[in-house]
Amino acid sequence: MPKMIVSIDEVVIKEVQLTKDKTTLGRRPYNDIVIDNLAVSGEHAVLQMTGSEVLLEDLNSTNGTYLNGKAIKKQQLQNGDSIEIGKYKIKFVGDGVADNFDKTMVVQARPAVAPVARPAAPLHSAEPFAVATFHASIKVLSGAASGREVPLTKVVTTIGKPGVAVAAITRRQQGFVVHHVEGAGNPTLNGSPISADPVPLKNGDLIELAGTQMQFVQT
């Protein structure tokens, strides 16, 4: 089943399965895919699915709809296509494409950066010059994916259920931190709520969100 993966600044905020013949996208709450941002028109675009083919059509939006960097009015989507609306990116994953991770885990495409001979970046830098060499993973302790262990090999890894509750684990030079990304129910770290401010992780920490309990393992 085809799906749309919505992200901003390379952090996934929601994942939507295309189950209807017509799926609307826009800022208004009645859309199937809601992006609450002023750069997005109330009724911005529509996705029309016929069999395994998906057609993207811009609905005369104010800021336009871009497909792989080019403004479009109507265009058939191919697996891996990137739709840009304002600062948001929506990746189209075609029908029949294997998903390597359980739906409770969404791994970002921002790769880990190899260490280079340059001065260390300050803590607040968006992209560190060097990445910590220690290894860590998230072990799922409950739910359908119980027992699964997901290596934290990327700079940013999101965990949770898009549209319900999502947290992001970020690899920094001095270790890993976790912060809340989206969702009505805040995730917890060892029983305490996780806010939007990054919190350092240590080996054995327990994270719970969207009814799933996970453990941070660092070696």
C-alpha cells in the first residue's frame, strides 16, 4: 500500500497510508493529510489513486507544489519522489516497497558523519563536524515488535507512531539525547515526561510512548 512520509528539517512528523481513491492535503483540519503551516494553502493538493498509480495535482495553491524540485500542476508519482510544500518534504513510497522497520520505528535519512580533522563544532551547531564513535541501540520491550533491537546508526532517529506520538534521538559528540517531536501524549524517560528540550540518555534508560516501552542500550 503506498504511503506518504511527511518531514521537516529531516525529522519525520507523520506517515500516512494512501487507502482512498482521493486523498486531500492542506492546512484545514478536514484534509486527509493536515499540515498546519501558513505556507500551506487550506486546500493545497490532492492525491488520486487508480490501482497502483498515484497522481499528484496542485489545487491552485498560493505557494505551489514542487516535485523533485520542480513546480508541477499535475504529475504521476514514482517511488521515492520528493514533494516539497513550503519547508515540508513528503516522500512518496510506492505500493509493494518493503518497509524494513516496524511501524513503531521510523529511521531518518540523515547519515552519520565520519570524523574529520577539524575543530569540534559547538554544542548548539545543527550539524556536528564529528560524530561519537560509541554504539547504541533501542530495544523494544512491549507491543508487536517486542524483542526487536534497532541500532542507532544515524545522526537522527525518530521513534513512535507518526500522528500519535513521536520522539527523536540525536547522536552528539558527547552522547545521545532525546526530545519530544509531536503528538498529544508526551513520551516519558524513566517515568518523567520528555519535553521539546533535549535530555541526555544513559545506558539502560527506559522510554515509553504511544503505549510502547523501549530501552536505550549503549556499549
